[in-house]
Amino acid sequence: MEKLKVGLIGLGTVGQVVHLPVLAGLKDKFDVVAVCDVSASLTERVADAFQIGGRYTDHRAMLAGEQLDVVAVINSDEYHADCAIDALAAGAHVLIEKPVCLSLADLDRIIAARDAAGKIALVGYMRRYAGAFTAMQQRLAAAPSILHVAVRDIIGPNAYFIGQTAVVEAADDIPDALTAERRDRAAAQVHAALGQVSPEAVSAYRLLCGLGSHDLSAMRGLVGSPKGVIGAGKKSGGRYVAAILDYGSFMATFEMGLDQVGRFDAYIEAFTGSERLRIDYDTPFIRHLPTHLTVQSTKGDDLTVSVERPSYRDPYTIEWLHLFEAITAGAPVGTTLEDSAEDLKLFAEIIAAFPD
């Protein structure tokens, strides 16, 4: 079988530290033939580092100049919709980093483009591809009931983890006009999603779309979508968000925030009555850190605590392998565009539940 030819749009941290190294490790299945970034200097430096021939600063030129099987849309959120739509129209399958986009209107445009092209669109919810996540899914499916779920994601600066383990090339030639355009796009897209809200609510929404999409997507993958939001709040200019979610027979609590402590504190814990199941995530910017599932139960006087580590294979690698199987063997797509719509709806409900 021939390798799938891949082009990347966006060469920031996640491209350099995660996607390009992962694809290099899957060179029997994927061949990265082209990269694109609005920074010409960054494009050249990253392409040199990974020995990639096709180098572009305009994604439309890359799509016209290359015969691509897959396009990874991993640039800034505000451009995901347009880039994904153009890639699909050019006949490529797409992997789109989360969030897919910032509004349901843009998501509808991507869905229409996917359907018109007859191609696959996979959303990069990589936490749902971790081996421990699959193990927790299976246990919850067999559980007689769920009594409560707790979701937490309070992390330190990404630079703390990246700076100690990787060298990341930075763009140094972005025109002021492009920076202003990105800001204006963000404002328009968030307004389309929420209407007129406070700056703190905008900040909270962007954090939900970024960090929170990992947590709430994974939560939904385990226990489905909530029926509604009982209550929610934001503090510290929208950098801390908490919510209580209604599942009918149980509740889920969600807390998210950013601080300056060098710790990645992210987990989902489910209480079934007979067991407590907890999946702990570590920073994705250090590859192959294992994701653990801890199971606690009691029989008689004995408290049993077991820790499962199904694999050292990182979730991004599993995600790309999943996409390969979907394209070449017709395997079902695990994280679809329609699934991601549930996140955008939930984010908006959380914002609407803020007291001011």
C-alpha cells in the first residue's frame, strides 16, 4: 500500500513537538511532503529540520501545488474552518486540531464541505485515544450505575514542560496586519457563537474552546452529553471556570484554570458506588508519558487500589493510526465533526449560566 501524502497547515508548538515527530515515527504509513505557515522564516526552519520539500506560506498554494491525501489543520483556531473547507474541496481528508472552530455556524460549513467532498474529517481530541481512556470506557459501560463524575484541569504554563524537553522554533516575521486580522476574526467568531458578552466571558469561552475542549469531550466520550447546566461561574478574568452539569440521575462537576505552578493536574473521576475510576492525564507536550487508570474498590475490610497503564504509545500516535484505518480500511471515525458540535453547545450553555 502506498503511503498517504500529508500536508500540515500551521507550524507552531503542537506541530513541531507533536505532529511532525509522530508522523516521522509512522513513516511506513504517512509521508509529510509539504508544510505551510504564514511565517516564511518558520516554514523554512521547520522544513529544514524535518527534511520536507514542499514549503508554503499560503495554504491555498500548497493545496494547488501538491497532491495531498491528508491535510492536518493545526494553525490558529480562527482559521480552522476556512483551511479545512479548502482542503476538503481540494480532495484531501482532514485532521483538524481542537477546537474545530469557534462557532456552530462555521462548523456547519465544514460539515457541508466534508459531505460534498465525500472525505473524512477527524477532530483531534487526542485524550479520547489514550489506552487508559478506552479501558475506563469499558468499565463504565459495564457499571450498574454512575453516581457522580468529577472533571478537573488546572495546569501550569505549557512553556514549563516544553522548555525542559524540546526546542521550539518561533515565528519572528508575522506582519502586524495579520495579527490584527486574527484578532478581528476571533472577535467576530466568538460574537457569532455567544452574542454580546463581557470580556471575561469571552476569555472563559476561549479557554473552554482550548483547554476545556479536551476535558469535556473526554467526559462526553465516557458518560455522554449532560442534559443541562445547573450552574456555572468564572473568576480571575475568565481564567478559572467551574460548572455543575446535570445528567439526570447524577451530576458532574467541572473545574478548569491556569496558574504558574509546574504541574499538569488533569483527571476525570467516576463514582459507580462499587468502584471509583480515575483517569489521570499528563502534559501532551512530552510524548509517551503514560496515561493511568486507577481503580478503587472494597470487599469486606479490604480496600483495593489498582493502577492500569495499558500502553506507552502516546494518544497522538493512536489518533493518526485511527485516521489511517478510517481512510484505508473504512474504519468508523471516533471523533467526528458532529460530536464536536456538542462541545460548542455545552460551552455556550456554561457561559449563559454565568451569573453576570
